[in-house]
Amino acid sequence: MYEFFIASSEYLMPVYSFVFMFLFLRHFEKGDIIQRVFVSIFFALMMWTLTGAILLGAHLI
């Protein structure tokens, strides 16, 4: 159960953060759709890296 949660959170985190950032940027209506997509992809990769670092730290402890 615990390992399933780790695997699912690690792979679904970019999807969640991409959708969140895309909708969040839509609220401001700044920039075109391509710029919002690129910012959302960057945010998703950043959150994925952060989640991986946290999970790696949890494994090391």
C-alpha cells in the first residue's frame, strides 16, 4: 500500500501540477496559450523534481 502511494504520487505529480498551474494562469489571462503551456510544463517538472527529492530523502532516512 505504501509503495503504491509512492509510485503513484511520483508519476501523477507532474499531471496534477500541470493542470493546477494551467488553470491558475488562466485566472490571470496574461500571455497566450503557448506561454501558459510552457510555464505549466516547467512548474510540473519542478514539482516532480521536488517530489522525487522528498521521496528519496524519505527512503534514505
